[in-house]
Amino acid sequence: MNAQPHGTIAAYPEIIVVLGGGVLPDGTPAPTTLARATAAAELAQGHPGAAVICSGSHGVGRKPPRTEAATMADVIVAAGIGGERIFLEDESRDTIGNAIYVAERYLGALAPRPVYVVTSPFHVQRSVETFQLVLGPAWHVEGVASAPASDDAERGRHERRFLQQTREFLAGIGPGEVSRMSAKLRERR
């Protein structure tokens, strides 16, 4: 797999960001992560000029042998998407981290362009709102839902609380102020 850890993304007129949803202890993607990566590959096939950013290290617990980003990149390449289109963000451990690290590493220096955030159906609203707050109003952020996974209902029960926590975390920081958001995120870690 030839994913770009820090390559240039400026030439791509559209950006697809796929959010990790867990890695199994053996380093393979959890069902949620697999569903999201599969949806991102399908979207990338329909948008041949789009870069694909695979975002995520791991959620709670010990770091697995491979990151969510790396496992998703493998799935996307196996679906026929060229590795030169794939970029990795492999530090984040939650949705706010996904948005901040993607913006900081890849999008901060770019002119605004369409961003498609691929995630589970229960997670679309929070993800889109989070990316929009992080990137600012000049960016068009659209959510794309993957197929549901078996644990979506359980995970979705907490979305309202997590969305409120995201809003509280970003309170007092203006949309698009990525450096301030990043500093606050690193303090929290």
C-alpha cells in the first residue's frame, strides 16, 4: 500500500475524509471501520479527482498493532483506489481529534473546497458539525453515511452528549481557528 503519510493534497479539487471506528486486537478493522472504509472507496470511485484522508489512530484502550487509518487505507486500495490518492492522519482518537488533525496536517493551507466526511449513519450529524466548526464557514462539508454496523444502535445512544461536549470544547474559539483548537486538544491529552 502506497498511502501518503504527509504528501501534497493541494492538487485535489475535492477531499474525502473517512473516520475510523475501531481496530480489533489483531490489527484488522472493526466492523464499523470496515463499513466506513468501504463507503469511502465507493465514494472515491465516483469522485476520481478526490483525495482520500483516512483519519484515526484508535479509540479507547491500548494502541493496536495498526492504526485505524492504516487499516482503512488497505481496504480502500484493495477496492481499486490508487495509493497516491490516499493520505493518513493517524494521531486522532476521537471525532474532534479527527477534525483538528486533518485540518492541521492537510487542509489548513488550502483554499476551501468540498469535503465529504464518511462515517456511520448515527455519527454523521456530529461529524459534519465538528468539521464545519473546525474548518470554518468557507468550507462546504457534507456527510456521507456508510452502511450500518451491528453496534451502531449502542454507539448512537451517546451522540447527543458527545455533540454537546464538542460544542463545549470549542466554546470561545472561533470557527477555523485551528491552531487554538489544536493547542487545547493537546492540553487535554
